[in-house]
Amino acid sequence: MRKVEEVVRELNAPKAEKEPAKDKAALPEEYKQLSDQISSVFNTKVQFNRSEKGNGKIVIPFKSDEDLERIIAILDKANTKE
């Protein structure tokens, strides 16, 4: 989980130079890498949705109540490590 935190910090760090405007629907490559890392933690595809304003959400789908409980257990375990 430390790698995920590191990537998030890098995403939130101010940039020295402004980047050129990107396609509104396209997410930065860092988001793809972060999505892949989180997907491996939860063993399911994780989606990032982001608006033009920059706010967004992370979507972690589940297939059943048992799958949801498994994901919640992973979150609980990560929360107790802090």
C-alpha cells in the first residue's frame, strides 16, 4: 500500500511547468499505473472517473455480497496497519 500512497502524493504535488491541455476524457498515465496497482490489491478491475474540474471517484466493482465482504476486509486490514 505504500507504493499507492507514493503515487498519490506524486499526483498531488504541484508541477513546475503547466502541462498542455489534454483530452477531457483521457486520464494521465499515472492514473493508469495507480489503477493497475489498486486492481492488483483488490484482485478486480478498478476504474477512475474524473470530471473536467478535476474531481472524481474510484470505482471498485464487486460480483456478490461475498466479493464485497472480501473487498471491505482488505480495506479494514489496510486501515489497521496505520
